[in-house]
Amino acid sequence: MGLRISREANLALNWILNELVPPFIRDRRWFGWLITRALYGDKARHFMNFHARVYEMSEAEYRGVYGATRAAAIERDTDLNDACLKLILEHAVGPRVLEVGCGGGFLSKRLAERFEVTATDIVIGERTRAENPKITFQDASAESLPYPDRSFDTVVTTHVLEHVRDIRRAIDELRRVTARRLIVVVPKERPHFYTPNLHLHFFPYPFCFYAVFGHQPGHMLQNAGGDWFYVEDRPPAA
């Protein structure tokens, strides 16, 4: 059973770890172990070894880490903070919406109140599928989406891109299947070797985000409640 912490409380904890703990302590293995052990118990070993091994893992091993840590993760309905959730619901356009990296289905369920929703993730629980019959679920990686070009009016991905191994390929895939609007949320977080999460990419400043996304016409990037909220309107079909 995981620890139940709101996203806002999680952001406050991250701010303390990133801004107040000196680097000569923050980047020590013993300190990382104390934090991850307190949060995840005996699953802490997966987090401690993740950055050292992640690019050597097979796809099965990579998915296995997420399967092994899912039950131990911090428990909350969504990783979204309230500000980002509100902005997503305001900016999504339909009728066809895809959520990439749906987790337990919280956001997809909210979107399905207004739109025809498809949701993907590398690991989707049977309970999530059973509790959301209106949503079409598909096992899929963000780096290889099984849909034709421009299949969805809006594509949404939240707290996903910081996890993927080939982030530029994932971004290309998101853009490829988007017909009208792409919405992205990533954490505003500094890089560290030992982290109480499975993050590979870090975006403490806007230029870190633009380094991988590029500076696209018709976009908006803003700090929303401590996370980055990004909207990109895709050009019309040629």
C-alpha cells in the first residue's frame, strides 16, 4: 500500500528537496535511500538503481520496473495539480481525444464526460479498464502510438514525457497523431541522480523544455501550480 499524498504536498516536498537541501547532501546515495525508503519501503531499490541501468534495460525490464513499483507508488487519484487539471479541461477540443499515459484513468474519466476518449499506457490495470467502460484503452508506449496520422482532435499527456527513454521520438509521435491541439504537462523539477521517482528528463527552466520541444508557432507554456503546462496548436492538414 502506497503513501497517500496530494500533488500539492508532493510539489512542496520536491521544492524543499530541490531548493533547501544542499547539493553535497541531496546527491548522496544515503540521502536518496532515506527518502525513497520512507516513501516506498522495500521497493526503494528500484528507484535507487534506475538511473544507472535504465538505458541498458530491455523493453520488458523497463516495463517490469513500472509494474513492480506501481503498487508501491504514492497513492492519489492523479499526479495533476488543480491548476493544470482546470487548464486541460478548458483547452481540450473534441470530439476525439487521446490521453497518452493514462495511469489509473482519472483524467480520461473527466474528459469522457465531454469527449470520445481513447487512453494508452504501458501498464493498464484491469480495475481501471473495468471501471471506465466508456473509454477505449490500449496498451501502448508514447514512443510508438498505434494510430494513423492526425487521428485525434486533442492529444493530452501529463507527467509522462519525463519518464520515456526516447523523448524526441515520443514528441514526434504525439504530434503525428494530433489533428488540432497537443496538451502536455511535465514537472518543474531539477535533475538529480537519486530521485524518489522514475524520471529521466528534467525541466527546471523554460529553456530546458524548449531544448527538446523546440519553439513552435501557436504555443503556450506557463507555470501552472508548480508544473509546466504546454499547449500547441497543430497546423492544418496540407
